[in-house]
Amino acid sequence: MELASKYNPAEVEGKWYEYWTKHKLFASKPDGRAPYTVVIPPPNVTGVLHMGHMLNNTIQDILVRRARMEGKNAC
């Protein structure tokens, strides 16, 4: 199997986004599970995006996924 020299999101992300949408992985409804929320400030558009922004979003994603794995109502 040969790997591409560059990442092409069009080859990968459409399939997975469809899967996530079909399985309602972006949906959250109030139920008996403990809620889990990450509160973030609104975006600041006065600066240039940098790796720190990516790191912050990645950490939030990891925390929400972990909360889901623990059975919490997180979206």
C-alpha cells in the first residue's frame, strides 16, 4: 500500500462526516446521564491562528470524548 505524500481531506473526511451524522454523534439530548460541558470563550478574530489554537481545540476534543466513554451526556 502506497501512502500519499500529502493529506487530502476530500478523500477521507466526507465518508467519516456522513457516518458521524448518520449515527447522530453530534446530537445530545437531556437524559438521566450526568451532563458534561466544556465552556469556551467566543473566538477572537483580532489575531492570526496558530498551533496554540489547534492544541486547545484538540484538548477539548479529547476531554469530551473521554466524558462520553465514561457514560456522560457530552456533545
